[in-house]
Amino acid sequence: MRQTLKESLKSLAMFLSNNPLAKSYYKGQGVIFMLHDILQDTPKTPDPYRNPSVPFLDRFLTHLKQVGYAFVDLDEICALLEQNKPFKNIAHFTLDDGFASTYTNAMPVFKAHNAPFTVYITADYINKPGMLNLDQAKALAKEPLCTIGGHTKTHPRLAKLREREREC
């Protein structure tokens, strides 16, 4: 039953994303891209939607600028939403988990394009193989284009947690 519901919702989302009426309503408002590991080179089986290569990410940011998108930080997006102000063609990038490639591969690309980005770091992953070390995390925290966010360890449904559990 649950799998059928997931598939139905996925089909509905795909339909709406390709539906001309939905496209005309949402077109050009803004987008937040969620990425994970940024690879130095294109792998044999690329997943550019979550794990793009440096060249792909660079070309993609160039393309977004060429078609009129502005890169904004999350605070600006939140302010626009809270003030109910209209916005158009804005983009933001988030990176999940705290992979070391966020510092070594992604940050130079975002800096070259003056594109703000947010890194959601799982504290237990710091200094683990392939993940940010403490010095890299501190350097990201000092980078003006970077916002650091917390990432849960187990992906619980936060809205369903008791208040005390959410505080921990």
C-alpha cells in the first residue's frame, strides 16, 4: 500500500512538473538545488542531480546565469517568503551530509560564480573518511558565501518528534 502511494505521488509530481498550467504558475519563481558529493571528474555512471562533477556544476551555474537566474542565500529567500514579496528567477544550492568535496570541489566553483550555498553537516561525520575534517568545516564557516546548517544523523520526521526530542 505504502509503495503504491509513493508511486502515485511520484507520478503526480512528474505530471505537474510537465503540465503547462502548473509550469506557467511556477515558472521563474525560484529553485533550491540539493546536492551531495561533488566529484572531481565525470564518473562512468553519473548522477548529475545529486553528485555532479566539477565541470558539470560549473557549466550548470554558467547556464543559470545566462538564462537570467540570480543566486541568493537562504536568508534572502526566507525574507522574501515571510514578507510575501514576489520573486523571480532565483536559485540556491544546498549540499547534504558534509562531504570533503564540498570544501575541495564545490566551494571553488560557487566562489567563481559568486553563488551562495548552504552545507548541512552531520556532526558525527566530521573527520570520517571522505567527509569534511574539522579545519575544512571551520574554513567553510568563515566563507561569506557559505551558510552552515545542522543535519540529522538518522533522518527522523522532525514534525513527529516530541518537543524534547527536537531540542537534542
